[in-house]
Amino acid sequence: MNKITKNLELLNSDLRKTKNWFIDHLEKLESTVHIYTHLDADGLSAGAILGKALYREKIPFQITVLRQLEREEITKIAENSKDSKNFLIFADFGSGQFLELTEKLNSSDNKVPFIILDHHLPQNISNKNDGKIKDIYSNSRPWHINPYFYDFDGSDEISGAGICYYFVKILNERNIDLSPIALVGATGDIQNQGPNKSFTGLNSMILQHATKTDLVEVINDLNFSPTKPLNEAISYSTEIILPGLSDNTSKMLKFLKSLGILMENSQGDIRTLNDLNQEEKQKVSSAIIEYISLKLNIEPSEIIKKLIVNRYILKNEIVGSELHDLKDFASILNSCGRSDNASLGIAIAMGDRRIAYNKAKNNLLNYKKSLVQALSWLKDENKIQYKNKIQYFFGENVISENIVGTIASMLIFGKEGNIDKNKPIFGCAKRKDEEVFKISGRAHESIVKKGVNLSEAIREALELSNLEALGGGHPPAAGTKVPIHKIEDFLENCDIVIEKQLGEN
């Protein structure tokens, strides 16, 4: 038996104990279940997986979506749970707050049963090799499930939705049909980062479940949006850059027409990648490889690695819809959560294809407009500021806390010319109801490989700034909140910590 198989068996064994503990409490207390989850695509997928599974078991439940699980929220949850018969489940967060949850929910005068199903590093753990992980594992069974307990990496091998999927599959084997939603969550957290956009670790096993049950099909395709007009899809790609053509949809359209490809459909609309047959895709592929190779002197084999990738098709969804492709499905969920319409995302992930889906499509258009406007504002007004080892921006009255993380991701992982990929970026957005900034940090994989760990950096910067706020996440993406009067101290300390991280490697 290899190590991965052994660790998966241990995970499933612990999940069975968690399930039994969960069911015993429900029966003894006649409890209803209150699910708390995060507002991003992974969190909404996680909440939907749990909701669908409980619905099938006829277990009463409700779902609350939070922007973050912070001390104030934990205190509110504890107060609201007093004298109730609720069983609480924390999905896609909770590991980074497990000490506060234990303190507030397991106090002598307030014992509330709860489960944590999360994939983030546990509280006070600096990295996946930290020896204290074993101690936390030993002391938090059976109510705490986290991939790091089983030597799986929660940053790229399994998402919050994936952990919830493994739990509900133990609850009832029929829930294997929720495997595609677990993959939506993983895609939302950008975990398909193996060769050709493949999944690794536990995600690859979930993919096996989804393909074996004929719910997901993996195809090799061009690395462009399948639903946008093709000239726009190629022009605005952040991974495939064609000098002189990228960011110019008119020139790109002429380029495609020069290949002898009919670019308008019978209605006069520009055709999409989904509309092309295999021969036409081959023409586009060959032309792009030749163009980039000549312009940038890059070996064709290197271009192909980025150009031809895995696409994951949900076979029960309508071809060309926003739900037919895992990436598009994740995008529509993320837009719901980030624009205060999380309930739409939950409903879609649980199966609604009528009212919620139609509303979400309109919401997606408005959400995309807000992102474009925010990026233009940052660029036109020169809002990016720099320190020695970091860069940062303030959202002012343009970028809300719900989208500041998305904007930071688009900047650091996109092709914005004024962004230094060798420095992490920190987005700071003022909260409407508090005198604090929501902080979202993002780091490009190239500097993560050099030693940058934003989860660790934010925690250390908080300590150096004499702040007790909870902070965490993963090496390339992490966040926290910081009082307005401490923001300069915090950013300065982030700069110091990042410099130290880079200096140690």
C-alpha cells in the first residue's frame, strides 16, 4: 500500500467517525443543522454539497454565507446558538479559527456541537511541514477534518468543497453525483495547476469519481474561454500573449479571418471556441504557435504547454451555457458571492436551472463590468503603490471588500503592465460597517517557489503590528483585516517579512 492510499484510508476512517458522531448528536438532540460557509466559489460549492446531502437525508438545515469567519462573527454565532438545538458545520473556513471556535462553543456554559470541514492551514501553523499539525489532529478529532492532517496539501490538492464532498460521500454513497460541484470549488480556488491544467492529489481522485459516473468529460482544447467571441477570448487571454494582436479585438479578428475560418455564424455573431470544429481549431492552434514562435523566439513545445490544456465539461449541462465548463461554472458562483447574491450561487450549485440561474446570468454581466471599471481606475489613476518588496492599493470608494481579492488576483495573475510579478500585492478595501480595511494578498507562483508564503507573512505582520486579528490562507493567497489607524504599520511589516522570506531562500 503506497503512502497516498494509506493516508486516504485514514481520512475516510476519520470521516466515518465524524459521520457517526454527527448522526448520534442529531438523534440525541433532535438537532437541525446550521451550515456556515465562505462567499467565494469554493465556499458556495461546499455549502451546496452539504445542503444537497442533508436534503436527501431529510435533515433540516440552513446555510449562512459569511465574508470571513472572524472573532466578532464567532461571538455572534455562539450567542445565537445558546439554548438552541443547532448542530453547526463550518465549511471552507474554521481551521484557521479553531481555537476561538473551541473557546466560544465548548465553554462550560455553552456547549454547542460543531464540525470543521476546511482545507486551509490550521491556526498557528506556519507551513505544511510544521510538526504541530499532528498535535492539533490528535486533539481535535472527530470534529475537525483538514487535509494537512493526512499529508495532503490544501492549497492545491483539495478544496473546501472537496473536503465536504468526501464527508457527504461517507454519509451516503449516492452523493458521488456531487463530485462535479467539488471540482467547481477546486477550480474556483485555481487548484487545477498540474500539467495542462490537470488536477492533482485528492482532486484527481474526485475527478475519477466524476468521469466514472459519466458526469464530467475531460477534453484537450485551446486555452481560451469557450463562450466568448473567439477574437475576444484570444485577445483578452492572460496566458497566451500574441504581440501586436493581444488587447486588440479588431486586429485579432482580421488575423483569424486570414486563416480562412468563417468567423460569423448564421445570426451574424462572432463564433466562439465552442462553435469551431476540430479542423478549425487545428488551424487556429498552428497559426498561434507559428506567430508566437516567430515573434518571441519561443520553442513550439513550450507554447503548446500553455496553449493546449484540459477542459472539464459537465455533461448534463447545456452546451455553451455558463455551467457547461468547470471554469465558467466557478466564475458564475464567484460573481454571486462577491456581489451579495450568495443565495443564487448556492441554489445553482444545488441544481436550480431556472429562476436562480437566470438571475445569476444577469448578475454575472454586472459583476464583470465592475471588475473592468475597477481595473481601469487603478491603471488610469496610478493607484498602485510600492515598497521595497511589496506593492499595494487602496480601494477607496471604487473597490469594495467583496471584490478586492478578485482584483488582486487579476492583477498578479493577469497581464497588467504596471504590476511587478516579483512582488506580492496587497489590496486594501474599507469596510462599510467597521473602521477597518479588508486585506487580500496575492503572490505569483514564481515568488512562492522562492519562499514567499503570504499566509505566514500576514500572521507574522499582524504580530509585529501588535494586532490580534485572525489571518491566514495559503502561500499564494491570504487575507485578514486591519484597523485603519494601523494600516501603515501593517504594510511596512509585511514588507519586512516578505524581504526576510526571500532572503532565507
